[in-house]
Amino acid sequence: MTLYEKAITLSKPYLGPATESFIDRQCKTRLKIEPPQLMSSQLAELSKWVGIGGGLIMDQAKANELSAKLAALR
């Protein structure tokens, strides 16, 4: 399983059917990469933007929880 696939699987309970489009958008606009190219060195930045963007569409505590879990992915 790629890191991108792990990020999608981890995020699904938080973002539901919007998961792929949300993570893809963060990768493309914030990290300037195609989502499957996600590397562990980019997880901190992805985590930051998921916390910010996620806080706009869900409870901030849940967004922070997801952000922390993404940052810990390996």
C-alpha cells in the first residue's frame, strides 16, 4: 500500500466520500505534487493543510485529530 493509499484509508472515517477529492486537492494545491507521489517527507506539510482545510468542513477537534494521525503515518 502506498503512502497516499494509507492517507486515504486513514482519512475516510473523517471525510467520508469526499476523502479522495479533499486529499488530492491538498496534494495538488498545497504540496504541488500528484497525490500518488506523496512521500513521508511531505506528511508534515500535508498534515498542516488537512488541519486547516478540514477545520473548515468539520469540527476543529476532529480536524486536528486527523492531522495528527496523518503526521504519524509511515
